[in-house]
Amino acid sequence: MVGAKSLRPTILSSFVGDRFLHSTPPLHQIFRYNPGSKHVTLQLSRTLSGLTNLLFNRRNLEELSNNKRKSLKPGKVSPRRPVPGHILRPPYVKSKQPPGIASGPEVHDEKGIEFMRASGRLAAQVLEYAGTLVKPGITTDEIDQAVHQMIIDNGAYPSPLGYGGFPKSVCTSVNECICHGIPDSRALEDGDIINIDVTVYLNGYHGDTSATFFCGDVDEEARQLVQVTKECLYKAISVCAPGVDFKKIGKTIQ
């Protein structure tokens, strides 16, 4: 078992979920980065050692070394982008504490549902635009810049920015990066796949959506991965209905 003081791996992907919400130190103390540096580090406690094994275990590295595609190398992370003062921020931005987990179902009124639709609609539009930017040579930081600008131009706040110390306005996960990748100076290459995860905060509601895009000429293995994932998504959506347990959605995907 490796303690936090002796382990400071370079992070390719971050996870913001139950495991982090109940960990020590708090989320905002887990991310560590210096603008302009080549590393975003994750300071881990003993309770997160399983995450370390998932992200950095030797087997994954060996599999990557046998693949034609080069293993992912992190680039430099640029400074945090500003958001105009008049734009409403989520509570966690000021408090620097991640929101807790709801204790039960939330029932929204007609106005709330309309706000949910508006935030979801904007998120979908931003994601569609972000997808048009994917091409060899563009950096994920440039995608972040474009996404950030479109979100604030529409009077919304980019939800990832400041969530648990997350330093960017969108999540960009390239190739073997599992999810919640941090945009940086690395340029996309021909054959990459990239998941872009957009979340906006508008009128007090978050709209969250993501999709995986092909960059240039992508091999058949990657295409099949994306296709199967898409099929799982639509099958999961098909079982969603009032009264359906969340676990049924998960089992459908599995």
C-alpha cells in the first residue's frame, strides 16, 4: 500500500464521484497543478489506492506498448480562464467544496423542468460545435478555449471549472484516458479518438453531455469501441422511465 506522500503520479484522467466525495483530503486538495507546467498531479490517500491501480497499473502500460498507437503523454496546462462576474456560479465555485449527494429523489416544477431543458439544449449545442473542431494538429487546450468562450457568451458557467479544483472548462479524454481528462498543450494526432464532456450551468441547473469523436483516419478497433459504446447508450436510454431503478440502467449497459 502506497501513501500519499510517496506517490504523486501524472494524471491522465480524474474521477469525480462517490469515491472522491468521501475521501481525505477533500476534492479541492486532491488536484495539484501549476499553470505552464507539464504535470497535473493527483495526491492520493490510502483509500484511493485502487484508483491508482486502475489508472497506472503495469498491465495497462504493457498493453499500450504493444499497440501501434503511441501512449498518451500529458502536455502543459494553461492558466485558468476567467468568467465574467455577472454570470451565475455554482455554489461549489465559491465554497471550494464539492456538492454532496442527494439523499432522495428531486421533483422539479414546470419552471425547473424548462430550465433543465434550456441548460441541456445549450450543452448539446456546445458539444456539437466542439466536435467540429476535432482535427489533427489542434490542441485540447484550444478546444477548451473555444468551449469556454461559447458557454460564457451564452450567459452560462462552464461547470467543470473549479469543481473539486478541476482547472479547465471542459473534459477532453484522448485514447486510453478513461474520462474527465484535463485539456492541455498536446496536439491531437491522426487516428486519435477523443471524448469531449461538456457541462454548463445555466439558471441554476446543470446540462451535461458528452460524445466521442474521430480524429482523422481511425483504425477499426477504435471505431468498433465507439460504435458499441453508442449502442449501449441508446439501450440504456430505452429503459429510462418513471420508477425505474438506476441499477437497471447500469445493468443494461453492462
